[in-house]
Amino acid sequence: MSTSAGSASAGQSASRPIASDRILTVPNALSFLRLLGVPLFLYLVLVPEYDGWALIVLVVSAITDYADGKLARLLNQYSRLGELLDPAADRLYILAALVAFVIRGFIPWWVAALIIVRDVLLAATLPVLRRYGYTALPVHYLGKAATFCLFYGLPMLLLAQQDGWIAAVALPTSYAFIVWGLVMYLWAGAIYFRQLGWIVKNCPLAPRYRRPAAGVTGG
């Protein structure tokens, strides 16, 4: 990453609100409710195959995803837990939809594999980030756009299983959103790895990981 890119990243970080250590906040409660919807969604899609109800769960999840971000700004309730819960809920819903849709035969397995492998590789970088004092990298706009496309494309696949003109419109539209979402999701992953490389090259280790200076002993 170039110096200018690093400076831009630092400027964006400086402009972001400072996250607190609070746990009991309204946005965190909404994120927790979203997490509870993941097993419900899987059950509805895979067991009784109630695609309509599963779609409603996804729609409610998308609404609460929008609401928790808005409320965090309005109520000034940014928290470190929220910074972890929100993207975790997004990824779990995407993972649940991918697994369920592969099992149902809605999408090919390699589409799910590309997205899942990308997330696994990013998760593997978290120990490295912690060595430099980061809990996670901030979500950038390309990553948000990719998640937006997948969040629209995957639910539309449920609409495409219905009859009539709605299914005829939903199927190609869902594929378009999924293709664009997949491309941007992988691109965003490459940007995250580039940011990780910049951090490793330019940032000092967190105090707990620094080696004591030569000749300095405790006593």
C-alpha cells in the first residue's frame, strides 16, 4: 500500500467515532436478534422448505442491519462489540444462505466455496492484526457494496422459486446481483489483504508483543 493510501486510511480512521466498551446498547441488541435469526432461517429453508417465511427472515435481518447502524449514529452508541457483531451477523447470514442454497440446488457449489474461502482467509488474519493493536480492519465501501449485492441477490433466489412473472423477473435479477456481489466480495478481500500488508510494514507492534530493549532487565 502506498503512503497516500495509508494516509487516507488513517484519515478515515480518525474521522470515525470512537467505539466504547459498552455491551448493553440498542444497536447491539438488534445485532444479537439478527444472530438469533440465522438458525431460524436455516430451519425454514431446509426442513419444511417454507421459502416465503425464510425470505421474511432475511428481509427483517436487512431492516435491522440498516436500523442498528442508524441508531448507533443517532444515539452515539458505537461500541467495539458492535463493530464485531454487525459484520459477523452479515457473514453468518450469507454463509447460511450459501450452504442452504447449495443443498437445495439453487447455486453451484463453487460460488459458495469462493465466498467461504475468502472469509476463512480473512479470519485467519485476525491474530496478526491483534499483534499490531487492531481488533479488525474497518469495513470499506467496496465491502459494503458487495454485501449489499449478496443480501439482495440471495433472497431473490427464494422469490425465483415461486410461480408466475415474479419468478421470471427474480431469477435473472438475483443472478446479476450475485455475480456482481461475488466479484466485489473477492476484490474487497484483496484490498483487506493489501491493508494488512501496509499495517505489518508500517505500524509498530502492540506493547504486549514488543520485545524488551537489549540490556534492559526487570528488577
